Amino acid sequence: MLNLAVVGKDVSQSQSPKMHSFILKNLGESCRYETVSICPDEFSARAEYLFAQYDAFNVTIPFKTDIIPFLSALEGDALSFGAVNTVLTKEKIGFNTDGYGFLLLLENAGVEITSKSVLLLGAGGVGRSCIKKMTEAGADVYVYERNEMRLNDVYREIGGFTPLNEVPLRPYDVIINATGIGMHDTVGMTPEICCNGERKPVGAELISLCGTAVELIYVPETTEFLRIAKECNVKTVGGAAMLFYQAYRADCIYLGKEPCAQEAKKMWEQYSKENA
Ligand code: NAP
């Protein structure tokens, strides 16, 4: 039996225990999966305990970079993103499975990005991972970020995309909301963009011109961004499957197993049906 946990500032309501237990059971492994909420000031003092207590653990906000000094090595995307969400404790290796989850979200929803134009709103933590994965996949990526300094930093760091201080009102194959606007205390809102010299919440004017609208928020299931897209008959993709796929990838790492897109898709369909 694997001894696992998710570690974050407040993970008391996290879906991780349920999701990982489901995936691991389907992969033929049993686990005990706990939630560990840690006050940011106490993270350093408690980090060693995590390595002693668990076979592996997941890391979430705000500790994805704080965990790095406690690790011996970073693998793949963890190294290039500079952020870790999955840790093997014995080996002290950190991984990042967000990019895998994002690409599988698109692939399993039938959203093609190679040589397609993609407008991404928000170049924060997850936005940066998405930009990197999409440029590597050969997408024509446009990024709008209201924080100009951040946009310039991300451009210097990753490059390969068109940075936008203002969003031209024109068609894009895919539009992605990576701002987090539409959840928690912003339910019913859409992110603000600068368009035609005016700052305003993104709405039907732009969304209706796009082929597919992808939302990275996973709760609520239908954000205002997706509601508008549906109203405009634009194909919509919600963020819940991405959460599931990044968890699936983490569990494959725990088991030393190669991930399989079809297997993950089948599991997600079953999981979402059982938890509808
Ligand atoms: P983050 O680091 O805070 O980045 C959010 C970005 O959006 C920032 O650049 C922020 O700029 C910008 N932004 C905030 N409010 C805005 C507004 N009103 N208009 C335009 N831009 C705005 O957050 P994150 O960690 O990247 O997470 C973003 C979202 O992705 C969250 O909803 C999170 O739940 C979701 N997520 C989903 C998954 C999944 O598996 N589905 C995985 C990871 C994250 P400022 O700094 O100026 O505010």
C-alpha cells in the first residue's frame, strides 16, 4: 500500500484524495491518501516530516517552488517550469505533471493546436506551463497578460509566442482562460482584457470569433467564460479533466508506469460519471 498526501496551504477541501485513490485502484494499487495543510511560515520546518512520513506526495499552492531546496533532482517539466507538483520521497525527485494534464485535456477533447492560432489569457503559474507546452507542440501562440512586467519576463524566459498588451479582435482557433477569473469570489465574471484601447471583461465580441474555448478552472464546471462560449455555439472544454490527467500522470510516476492517453481518458469518463 502506498502512503501518499497532498500538501498545500489549505487542502482540506481538495479533490486529490478521492481522485488519486480512484486512479490508483484502477491501476491495481491501494493507497492511503491524506491532506496536509501547512501555514506558509511553517513549511520549511515541516518539510522533512513529509519525506519521512510518505512514499510520495503532491504539492500545491503556494509550495510548488518552496519544495525545491529539499529535493536532490528535478525531472523534465519540473526543471523547465521551475515548479514541482509531484515528489518521490525516497529518491527526493520532483516532477511537474501540469503540462501533461493540459496537453491531454486538449488531445482527449479533440482540440488540435499544431499550426493553429491559440490566444491564452493570463501568464501566471499554469499559464506559463501551457505556453511552453503549446509552443513545443508547434502552436501559433498569442498571450495576453495584464501585468506587462510579467508578460515581458515570461517572454524572455520562454519566448516563441506573440506577447499582447492589447488583444486584436480577430478569429483564433482556440482561446484559453488561464487567469482563474470565474472561480471563488469571481464567479460570474470573465477576465479583463484590453481591446480597441479599452479595458473590459472578455465577452461574446471576441469569444464568438474563436473555434474552441478552453477553461482551466475546474470549479464551477461552467464558468461565465464557458457560458458565453456555449451561448455563441463555440466548442467548450472545462478544466476538470486536466486536474484528473495531471493526477493520473503523477500516479504513473509513483508506480513507475508509462502513461497511456486512452487509459486516462477511459478512467476520466468513468470518474466523472460516478461523481456527476
Ligand atoms: P496565477 O499564478 O495567479 O495566474 C493568474 C494570471 O491571471 C496572473 O497573471 C494574473 O495577473 C492574471 N489575472 C488575474 N486576474 C485577472 C483579470 N481580472 N483579468 C486578466 N488577467 C487576470 O494563477 P495560476 O496558478 O496560474 O492558476 C490560474 C487558474 O488555473 C486557476 O483558476 C487555477 O485553479 C487553474 N488551474 C487549473 C489546473 C487544472 O488542472 N485544471 C491546474 C492548475 C491551475 P495579475 O497578477 O495581474 O493578477
